[in-house]
Amino acid sequence: MPLPDLFFRLAHRPASTGFPFRHATLAALLAIGLTACASAPPRGMDTIVPLSAETRAGLPAAMMTQRFVLMGEVHDNPFGHAWRTQALTRAIEAGWRPAIAMEQFDTRFQPLLDLAMTTCTDAPCVIAAAVPGKSAWEWTYYEPVIDLALKYKLPLLAANLSRADAAKVVRGGLSAVFSGAQLRDMGLAVPPHAELMAAQEQAVADGHCGVLPAAMHGPMATAQIARDAVMAGVMRSAAGPVVLLAGNGHVRKDIGVPQWLGAPSLSIGFIEGRATTGAYDQAEGVMPIARPDPCEAVKSLAALPPTTTPPDAAALSPQSGNDIVRNADAPPPALPLDLTRANRAMH
């Protein structure tokens, strides 16, 4: 049977069968898998040091020569956000006019985003109009980028596949969400090549601290690939140059969005400490922030006895360092650091 079906059948088996998780625990682990991942170090890692002053100064000019630019982030690191916004601002002030695609907005809300960009005068207005319902993003980190788009009248593109659709992919495969024509457009009419799939599955296993059931590695990797392909499609839809702002896992050139663009691109990671060898064209080391061990919540959940009802999955979503398979819908809560302080640290 398909692996997603196997997983959900196992999730409903009684504890007497010997399966180590009860249904609620598995459901909570699945929810965590669709919202965040822990940052267990993947294999083949390089230590990342800050770019030289010369490379930093030349980055905006390098961005301006590309049609496709991808700029990563550690979602809860204000220093990386500040550095990235600074580089993007300098390129735009120098005359670059890209569309800005953002992981923080689901593609289904593009009409709301378009309307907000024509009626709002500041970022909080755009966010309130284009993000219906509750959002876990720390929008303070993204307001400068949205204000930049408003000031220079740049298109703002919603780039992310929703968590609900990602869950459908996990359960039923790509055809549960996408038509045959859509899959052809995304480059997914045939399965991803074996090396890419294996790398994504390993990233899923590493990113979930080794406790995610092996039967879920393939379905979760497929959902991650779907997100990357959707983001690539949004980038290709732009009439001119476009920059994608997304988690470091999505902008990896070896397994992320660049794999689905079908054209040259510039991928820039903003990394705390270490990154997978060859994952980015350029990688900037950013000041790390203090956070709890991201694996503790996942391991604690996995260790619950069969008769225990786990806490709410949202409360257990681990805070990621360098995300690999992290999804957009539930980034970690804001930490007590602000962009003003971060900007001071960047200079």
C-alpha cells in the first residue's frame, strides 16, 4: 500500500500491536513535520564564516546580473533578516527592480496580496489584509521588505504551498493536490531522480532528529519537493527578475528550489555556523541566537507511552537553526531581539 496509507493505518492501530506510538502522538509528529523541523546536523557540513567585506559589498551588484536570486533565512534569527534586507535594499536603491516572492504568503492568497499592495500604504496594512486568520510568523522581520516593495512599486508574490495542501501530498501523493497539467508545468510529471529523492529523505530524517517513522520519510520528502517546485513556478511566472525570500532549506541549490527553476540562479544562504557542502553559491555566516535544543520537543513527544495524550503539536514545534525541510506555516515564536538591535550588530 502507499506509504502515507501505511502510516495512517499504523496510526490507528491499538497499542497492543506493539507499534510504539498511539494515534494522537503520530498525528502530533506529523503536524510538527508539516510545520517545522529540528536542526540535527546533516552529513557533509562546512563551517561557515562571514563573507569578506569585499564580497558583501559586491553582493548587490552580483544579484542585479541574475534573473533568479534566492536568499535564505533562519526564520527566527533577526541578524540574518537584517543582513538580507540590507543587501536587498542596496540592490534596489542601485536600480534593480525585481519581483519579491515570499515564502511567508500562501499562493492561494495572491489576490488578497495584490489588492493590499494597491490599497495599503504600509507593511502592517498589507499583512493584515493578505494574511487572513491567525499567523505564527514574526512579521516584524518582514515589514522592511514589504515597505521596500511598496516604496518602489515592486510586485510581491505569494510563493508557498499551504500546510493543508502539503498534508494532502503526504497522505495521497502529488496527484491529491495537482492536476496532470500542473505536474508537467512543475517538472513533476515523472518522479524526482533517485539522488534528489534520497537526499530529501535523508534531510527529513536528520531534520526530525531520527524519530520520524521511516515510512514517513518518502511522503514528507515529496511534500517538501512539492513546496520547492511551487516556489520555482512562482518565480518563473515573474515577467522580469525575481528574488525569493525563503528558509535556507528551500534555497539550497543541491536539493531545493533551484532544482526546479530550469535556469541559472544565484542562491545565498544565511547560516548559523555550518551548512551542507555545496548547498549555496554563497553562504553568509550570521550571529547565532540562543534557543532551546530543537530536538528535545520531538524526542520527548516520540518517547510518550501509548496511553499518554501528547501536548498540542503547535506548542512542540521545534525552533530550527539551519532549516532543511522546515515548512512556512508555523515558524517559531519571536525571541527578545529586534531588528534595530540586529542592524546595529551588522555594522
